[in-house]
Amino acid sequence: MIRGVVRAGAGLSVLGALHAAVNTRLLRRPPDAPRPVRRPVTVVLPVRDEVAQVAGCLAAVLDQRGVPDLQVVVVDDGSTDGTAERVVTDDRVRLVRAVPPAPGWLGKPNACAQGAAAAPDAEVLVFLDADVRLMPDAVASAVAVLDDAELDLVSPWPRQLTGSAAERLVQPLQQWLWGTLLPLRLAERSPRPSLAAANGQFLVLRRAAYDRAGGHAAVRGEVIEDVALLRAVKAAGGRGVVVDGSTLAACRMYDGWPGVRDGYAKSLWSALGGHPAAAVGAAAALSAVWLLPPLAALTGSRAGLAGYAAGVAGRAAVAARTGGRVWPDALAHPVSIALLDVLVARSVAGHRRGALHWRGRPVTVPAPDAGPSATMGA
């Protein structure tokens, strides 16, 4: 029985590595020299207690090239640490004090909705997190991909910066999941909710598509609001997909194990199916394919060794294509999966107890029924 499961898992691991190798070659990449953007662009920057980040993020936004009609709306979402005082004075920057979330709304969708409402003339909306640092051509390059591929939403995935061992083990799983499991070109065209991956750190979309989808009001109670927004765009007839953003932006999402632990606790139960049972099932499936064969390899199983080698190869292929650290980190892929299991267990337990909080607010939303997404959320 166990031997058969190991062989099946190893076979799926090999198929996953092959798909990752092909898939990452199909990953849309930004142009080296983007043309200027000839329409109004507004960057919406929601911030809550980001005193250490907001000035650096804004400086990079205001340094954008090829976007002559650029505006920035900074939405201060109830900060108590002096974040608003760090917002630079510039004719292109507007500071909005967010109205607190109404019942049924989570904080980030609420802030993003108010930022978009403050930019009625924008033809392109960019949603950005404060811990992201844009390269000078980032916005123009992302808009070029949006136009050239005739998409309505692109999610340029920033290069993920990692410092601690916990970050190096967990953070690459985000890109690895969609790189291995999501058929990118099919995902562009398909309206299916399950074929969606996005990263709210850096989202670029047409204002018309945003409005057709209902904006952030359509995803008001979603923990993984970035993936939910892409699904809403698809449901409204639009097209969107994750694209390579490793040369456009960089982000250190969490700092150390406490940040990784608490950050993923709020979202993993939702990212892996939106229901505790679905999250546990997804984690079990990932472990059967990418953890059980390496464990079997320790007992001399040749099938297990093949499964482990394939898992390492797939992890390396995705990392090399998305600006991640390839070696020796890919060798620890089974440890990453085991740590993911721990994080899923914490997230599910916290959700069941109603004990999940983020930035001082409870994370309490109804469970969606759209199937697991191919991302762990940001």
C-alpha cells in the first residue's frame, strides 16, 4: 500500500517538474525598453502602520519613468505609528484618510476601494503594497504586458527577498505553487475560478475591467482579495494572469519566523480551498507528492529518490525563472513542504477558534466556494 502511494507520488512529482519547466518558459516577461504610457495611471497605496516602509515605497513610485500622467493615492488605514506624517509632499500624491471598514468588509479591500474611488480619471489602476520597491520602469513595463497580451489584469510577481531560514524555506513556495500547478496560458483565457493566481503586492489592471468586476466591493470580505479580484475580473468577461515581475519589483514580505508564522496563519486556510477541510486535504495532497517520496528515499526507495529529485528540479526551475535563490535552497524542498503543513495546521486551528488577527483586526469572513487557488496569498 505505502509502496504504491510512494510510486504514485513520485510519478506526480516528475510530472510536476516537467510542467514547471514548460510553464515557466511560457511565463510572460516584461519588455526591456517599454514604450511610454499615454494614458492616466494611478497607483493606490493602502497603508496601515507602515512608518518604516511608506517613504521608501513612495520614492520608488515617484521615480517611475515613461508614465507622464502618474498620480498616487495613499490611503492611510487607521495608522497609529505616524505613517501619514511620512507621506512625502508632491503634486502627484494625495493622502486619503480611510473610513473604517463597514460590517462585511476587511481592511485591505476597504482601503483599496477608497483609493480607487479617489482616482475617477485613471484609465489604469496599480495596487501596491508598502513593502514593495519598484524599479524605475516597473509601471510602464507592466502596462506594456497588459497591452501587448491584450489582458485586463496582470500580476507582476515581485522578486521575493528572504533573510532568515524560515523565509528561505517558505516564501519560494508561493511561486513554486503556481509555477507547478497553474497552466499559465490556459489560465489567461479560462474563466474558471480555480485557474487564478495573483499577488496583491503589485497588481495592474484596466479601470474599465475593474469597474465591470465590481471593484473591491465585489471582494470586500475576502482574505485573499488579490486572487478574488482576478476571479471577479474573469467572471465579468476579462482576462488576467500572473507575469514575471522579478526585474520590476522586489519585496521582503515577512521578517523572520514570527512574521512568516503569523502572516500565513491569517490566510492559508483560505488560500488552500477556503474551508478548513479543503485546506487540510490540499496540504495532505502536497505532502503525498513532495514529502512522502523523499522520506521513502531515506529507506532506500528508488521511486522515492526519483520523486525527491524531481521535486528539487521543479523547485529549481521555478526559482531560476522568478529571481529566487536556486541552490542550495531547492535541496530542502521536502522541509519546505513539512513546514507548510505546520503553517496550515496553525491557520486552520486559528480559523476554527476565531482567533485569527492581522494588523490589530480580526480576520472573520465567510468561506468561499471557488476551489483552491494556486497561491498562498500575500
